[in-house]
Amino acid sequence: MHSATLPWKVLSSHAGVGILTEGWTLDTVCAETGDTRSFTTEIAFATPFDSIPVVQLGLTGFDLDQRDSARITLKAENITAGGFLAVISTWAATRVFAVEFNWLAIGA
């Protein structure tokens, strides 16, 4: 049997967001509840994929208030052929001033 192979496409880049980014609220804490707070940033691929790629995120830097525990998550959501949403979250009394991450997308 012979099957046609599709060429793989790989895209990657670096992103950074923080207190100077419009809508950033991870540096404030709700003293009563300490609920989870999230910030979402849209990442658009330079050229779209033919189908939905696999996306891997890697946290490369952060600036957190030293007075409390370091709590942070980084997730890729709503992945499409044209891009994805990077969701940064924290909770309790952690104050996040900036986050940097690399992303890698692999697909056809």
C-alpha cells in the first residue's frame, strides 16, 4: 500500500504580556474571595494551517509579587487553523505583573 504524505508545517514564536497590556488584571487581588483570575491573549499564525494544528506552550519568564506563593497556569484554548487563545491564570493572593512564553504549532 502507498499513501500520499502531507508536508508538515511548523510555526513558533515568543509572546509577552503584562501590566502594560490593555485589560491586564492579574496584578490585583480580590481580598474577600481570592478567586481565580485569567487573562486571555490571541495568537494569530503568520500563515494559516490547512487543518487544526497541535499547539505546545512553554512558560519562559514571569514577574510575580514575592510576598505570596507563585501560582500560575498557561493553557492554549480555542485552537483553529488560524491561531489560538493563550490563557494565563492565577488564584488566591498571587499577583502577576508579567508573563513570557514560547509557543510551537505543528500541523499540515
